[in-house]
Amino acid sequence: MKRTILSLSAAFLLLGGSLAEAQTVKVTPLGGKTGEFCRLGRAFLFEDSDGTRILYDAGMTVAGPEDPRLGEIDVMLVSHLHGDHVGSRRTKEVDAGTCAKPDLSVDATTNTNVVQIAIAKGAKIVTGSEMPAFFAAKLEALGGDSANSVLTRFGASVKVGGVEISTVPAVHSNGVSGDLIGEELGESMKVAGISGYAGPPTGYVLRFSNGLVTYLSGDTGMTAEQETGVHGFYDAKLASSISATPSPPARKRRPGW
């Protein structure tokens, strides 16, 4: 599906009843081919109207910290610790390879594409569950600041610039592979066929300064929280989902979805 920059805007009413000035949230997919959303594309770049920039699931199709599409990054979000979301490998440059088969010749295992970008950009990595400790250790190992790995517990939120970031439950596996741990411990885990504990994956709800509420689901399956929390409490109007599983059969949806 062809997609360049998707510009989304939400206008809201002031207490006096007059229409507020429409402000735009820019959403840019950073896939393996410019203008296309490709099979291994995971990354989205969100830019609030106040300039706050958030990179979600940098994955393997972002060409590292030098990717010219990135610019300044304030926050990085990660749904779970699988290699295609944290970037165990990455493309060597923008548009290398094809949409179906991007060039993933750069090995980023152990350090991860996410951590390398975060250090270069001075960005905070905001995650829920048990993932902050993993990223704090990676940041420190590469000479970064471990305090830039920020915990946002499920149901809680942090605010960066004009964007409020809340975490919600997700259902998917989230083990840390031995390759991401490395050294003797990582090799022993691979031999034993086990992965490290990182807690459950994380979904995110972003409330932008113009009032637009976006749900980032990662690879989650369907959960009751999507109805009661994401829709009922947060009132999300835009949803983004990346999943390798087939879509469920269509069903009648509540008005407003």
C-alpha cells in the first residue's frame, strides 16, 4: 500500500464554544522502501504540533542513528523485545533492497538498533512491564545514561512536551533471546532453548496536544482492555497495529470505532 506522510488533524471546542485552531500530528512510516509500508516495516515517527518527536518500534528498517528520516528524537517506545521490533539487524541505508526483502546486512544484535539510536539522539526509552531494566543495562553498557530508560507502569502515564504517553496491556510473547543477551549467558540460554524474562509486552496510548488520541498495539492479540480501556476510557480515534497473524473475522463494532 502506497503511503507517504500521513497528516492527521483533530480540532476541538474551547469552553466558549468557538473552534480551536486545527493543529496537525504528522505520522510517518519508516519502512524498507520510501512511500510504501512493507512486510518488515515496524517503525512509525510521530511529530506533535509542538515539535515533540516520538519513534515507535524502530525495528530493522530504520538505518540506524544516521537515517536521514529521523531528525531529532525525544522519545522511543518499544512494544516488546523481539528482534524485528528492537532491531537485532538493520538495513544499511534507506531503500536498500526491496520492499519484500530489505537489505538487513548490518548486525545490531546485543546492542539493538533501538539503543544505538537512543544514545545518538539523547532520547528517552519509555516502556512498561519489566523492559526498562533491560534497556537501562544496554544504555549503560554503551556509555549512555541508564536513567534515560523510563518506566511507565500499566495504566500510568508520562508527559513529554505536549504528548501524554500511557501504557496499556498487550497479549503476545516477550522473551529476550539469547542473542540479545550475548556472551556466555546468552549462549547457554540458546543451548537450553529458553529466553529471558521481560514481563508482558506493552501497548501505548498517545494523547497529542491537539486532542488526537492514538493507540499503538504492537503485535497484540485481541483483549478486553481494547474495549474498556483503549476505547472506553482513553477514547482512542486512531489505531496502529503490526501483526504477522491473520485478521479475525469481521464483527459488528460499536458506534465510534
